[in-house]
Amino acid sequence: MTLQIAYSPCPNDTFVFEAWAHGRVPGAPGVDVTFADIDITNGMAERGESDILKVSYAVLPWVLDEYTLLPCGGALGRGCGPLVLTREPGMDLRGKTVAVPSERSTAYLLFRLWTADLVPGGVGEVVVMPFHEIMPAVRDGKVDAGLVIHEARFTYQNYGLHCLADMGEHWESTTGLPIPLGAIIAKRSLGAGTLRQLAESIRTSVRMAWDDPTASRTYVLEHAQEMDPAVADQHIGLYVNEFTADLGEDGYAAVRGLLTRAAAEGLVPPLGRDALGFVDN
């Protein structure tokens, strides 16, 4: 059995899935990998186009009829939230144009919750861009501000930009919960036995990557869009953590908290009572 899987070329995803993608996880099904930006994988999930996908937690309310949330493999943590960047420090965002990586991204959902609290009247136009185009667009004056994710936390100063706000800091200070960013989902139609096998395959792939980080090095850097190797290491260190191996109680609480709060603000449809349940929970 070969399954279709889609995830980003970012170092955290390639680090997590390298052993599985190369057939080194004992007993794991074969996978045919598609690399795609998060905005694309979110759309793929809404159209049911792959067996397994890395998506934004924010898209779950639209896809959980067909997919189930796997309890591992995703990106969730502390001190790892999206940033709002501007050319000038202290910019007032009211009425301004802001570039975001996806309107169905967790980053944008956290941004919406932040603006609801701290930007009276809201921002002006929101423009969707691939995340690697956002910092140059802010630097070049094509947009007033940009919402960035991933390794941009470590590189935005290279573009002469300023951090106006950290969405993760706002989330953690108001909820006390870790920041849910990217989820791994799989089609419910695969059946309980296969879904358990997928979760165990991911956990094994993560452990193998931790046990021998050099094994994934070539794969990570090959897909890291000319990223400095030191930045790739920082990226992995921040986004691959204990929640990647197992969401656990705090992880599930963070996801429920985000989506419940967003639904209360009218930003996403409400979740059903058992929508986040996994077959072995």
C-alpha cells in the first residue's frame, strides 16, 4: 500500500518525515510525497486530495468530516508564534495593507484574534502571499506589514524589518496554552487500524530523526530553499519538540482553545463535541 502525503519543504517537516519518506521506518506503509506551501495543502484538504496532509490547525473545522487529526507529527509549542513585521517600528496598523501566508492559516487566525483585541477598527486590506515572498514585499513597500511564520523569526532583521508584535506571545499571555500551528491529518476512510499505524509510523520517524540528526541532513537542506544550515537547525529546534511526538493533554487543550475561541468570534464554524478525537484516544 502506497499512500499520498503532502507536507511543506520546511526543515521541521522534512526532518520529521525523512525516515518514513525514505522507507526506513519498519512496518510503515509506503508514501508518495508532494511538497507544497501551507496555503496549497489547506486547499487540498478541503478538496480531499491526499490521504495524509500537513495543514493549519485553523482549517480543521472545514475538513474534519473527511479527515481525522493525528496525535503527532505537527507543529505546536511555546515561543514559536507568527510575527507581524513592518519597515518602521510601532506602526499603527489601522487601515493598513497586511500580507499573510493564507487566510485559512493558524497564523492568520491568531492575527485575527490579536487585532480583535488590540487594533480598534481593524486593519485594511489583507493580501495572501507565499510566506517566502512576504518579507521582501514589506521591505520593498508593496505592503505595509507582513505576517510571517517559520524561519522568518530568525532572519527578518536581514531585511531591515521590525517586529511589531508576536502573535504567540499574545496567545500564550491570554490563554496560558502552547501555540497550535500545523496539524497532521489523515482520511478517516483509511480505517482505524491504518490510522493507528500512521500515528506510530510518524512517532517512529520523529524518534529516528532525533536519534541520528545527520541522517536527515541532506534531505532537509535539499528542500530548504537555500536556507542557511544554522537557520535550518534553529527552525528544527523550535518547531520539533515533545508535542511533535505526542500532542498530549496540553496540546489538545491548545487546539480546542484556539478553535473554540475563534468560533466564538465568528471566524470558524464551531467544532462538534468529538471532532478532535482520534481512534486510540
